Amino acid sequence: MRYSSPVLQSLAGSFQHLKTPLIDAPAAQRDPAVIETVSAMLSDIQKRGMDAVLDYARKLDRYDGGDIELSAQQIATSGDRLPADLRAAIELGAERTQAFARKQREHLADFETELVPGLVTGARYIPVSRVGAYLPAGRFPLTASAFMTVGVAKAAGVPTVIACTPPQPDGGANDAVVYAAHLSGVDRVFVLGGVQALAAMAYGLLGDLPVDMLVGAGNAFVAEAKRQLFGAVAIDLLAGPSEVAVISDETADPEIVAADLLGQAEHGPNSPAALVTTSEEHGRAVIAAVDAQLETLATAEIAGAAWRDYGSVTVAKDRETAAALMDDLAPEHLELITADDEWYHDRLRNYGSLFIGPWSTVAYSDKGMAGTNHVLPTAGGAKHSAGLSVSRFLKPLTYQRIAKPATPELANAVQVISDSEGMAAHSATATRRLAAYAD
């Protein structure tokens, strides 16, 4: 998440930086060593199948030879092993996320229309058949990930959704992650992590057919595996480190803005956090508040490194400049805490998801409580792509039904174009119908 030089040049003199990233490079780059490792693993798994998958599981996940698939009873009872308040929160997040996804699905309607007499066209939204979801469960288990992947796929009507989640130190699955998947409608769960998990789902090595689509976040190896498997299967998106950006002004509470910047910086030491403000005094107050909050933050080692190396604060001379700067950043998550929130909402075009007003925060979506999906484009991807939604699991399949009376107009035009291109067989499909029409 960086400003582009052409935009900065075009806005020269209308902004100033109060803080710039210490590292002037993208937060995530493809590591040649990661690429090479993933390529070798995928090639090995293609050749040796489950033997290779289990070998990597022994080496990387401390697999001890047991059954890697959770039974239906283990999945269904996963919530019984959770504290009551955690269980209730997971249930709320699952319900909210699926409710929003169902509403999205309702607005993707099949249709049919007669463009001209005798030429009927239409589209049907058909879900993909099989989805494989990767559910991270490392240092920070992403409990809500299942809501966004498994649950939304099910809301889209996907018949079969399987999931893989890496084992915990005791060799078992994270119960909160599994319970979230259970409430989201998962069909099967495997305790399997990393590249080998994605390969096993993509290659159909888990006692089932290959999946049609892989979804879910993960580390650099998981992201690279998705990149290399793309084409054989569809993927949601290639997401890098989590990002947050805030547009705020003198009406915003610096403490709240600082907390929200650190809330996403906590995801990892290379997670960018950016503030664009129209008030220099406010910008400096936010910087001071971040520094103060880091003194007592339990995850300061992570969030502090991210803020130091990838944090930025920019003062824009007016809201037009602020909007232009933010559209250039195209952040994954964008918060608005200003006196002009609706103006910005109407103006801004590039973001993964927008959080409007002082009572909104990214964490509400991150944990599934807001209902919107947190699988979103990063590294400027919001300039051209949207985040994961029910529409990603649906294929808008078109069809046409041509009646005989519509043939002359269609066939004559196709013949002319095909003949001009030298495509005789295409032309014949039209001229033969013209001949039949005349008979």
C-alpha cells in the first residue's frame, strides 16, 4: 500500500508527510526461495500423491500418523469445548455473515430477455460444484475465516465445501476454528496445513474429487501455492499483508484513530497502516497517541514494527486532495471519521471495504460481526478488483434461444463478418441455416 509517483507529482504542493514508511518497498514481495520451495512441493505431490502430502505433514506439522480427517461428531461437538462467551460470539458472527451473504445472493437474479423478436437471451447464476477452504490457525487463529469462505460459499449454493486447518501443538484442530466451520455448513474438515493442504484439495487426494476453487488466507507459502495452482482451480484472490487506512479530521478522536491503525498493524510486522487527514494538528496527535498506546499494547512487538516500517501520516490541504490520495492507495480496509463522511463515501472509488463513522471499526468485520466479507484485495488490488462475496462462487452462465424468423438478420451479418475474416466454416454455419430457412 504505497502512493504512486505520478499521483504524488500531480498533487505536489497540496499535501505534506508527517510520517513516511521506514522501508520504502512493497510490504510483500514474492520471495524466490518461497517460489522454488512451493514449486518443488507441488511437483512432488503431483507425482506421489498422498504419500507426499503425509510426508510434508510429518515434516512441517508434526503429523504422527493418525487420521487427518475429523469425524462428523468431532466437528459437531467442537463448540462444546469452548467457553460460553466465545461460543456465543462465534454463533453471532456466523449468523451475521451468512445473513449478509444471503442478501447479496438475492440480488443476483437470473434473467431472460428478448432482444429482438425471435432472439431470446438470458443468464443463470450457477454455483461452482466444489470449494476447498483453507482456515488459518497459527499464532493468531482467524476464527472468522470460515464465516467468510465456507459460510459464503454455502450461501451461494455450493454443494460441497471441504476445509483444511493446520494442527495445533497437541496435534488436534483449533476448536474455535472448527466450530466456526461447522456453523458455516462445512461438509468435511481435515487437520492439514500449508502447501500440502492446498495441493491435496486441488489434486483430489482427500478421498474426494478435486475442488473447483480454493479460498482462504495463509502465509507466504500458502499464497504462493494458490498462485501456482491458479488455472487448475479458481482462487479467491492473492492477498498480501493486511492493510488499514483512515481518513480523519479535527472532529475525530486521535485515540480512536490510533487504536484502529494499530488494530490492523497487529496482523503482522509488514502490515501497512496509513492516515490521511486534513488537519496537521490532528495528524500529530494521532502519531503521539500511537506511540503512547504501543507502550502498553501486548502485541507491541508486532504492531510497533509494522507502524515503524510501514506506517504513514499525510496531511492534505483539502478533502479533494485527501480523496485523491486515498484512491491512489486503494487500501484493503478504509475508515472514514470526518465531518464529511457522506461526501467521501460518494467520492471514493478504490477500497476493499469501507467503514463509515466513528462507531465503525475494521475489527467488527474482521471478526464477522458486521456481516461483510474480510477476504479483500491488498497491495493496490482494490483499483481493479473487489473482495470475496457470493458472486465469486457463482458462474453467470449465458444462453440464447433463436427462433426461425430471426435467422435472416443474424445469419446474413455473421456470413459477412466471417467471410471478411476468411473463416469459411463459421460462414457455413450461417449460410446453411439461410438455405434451410428458404426451403
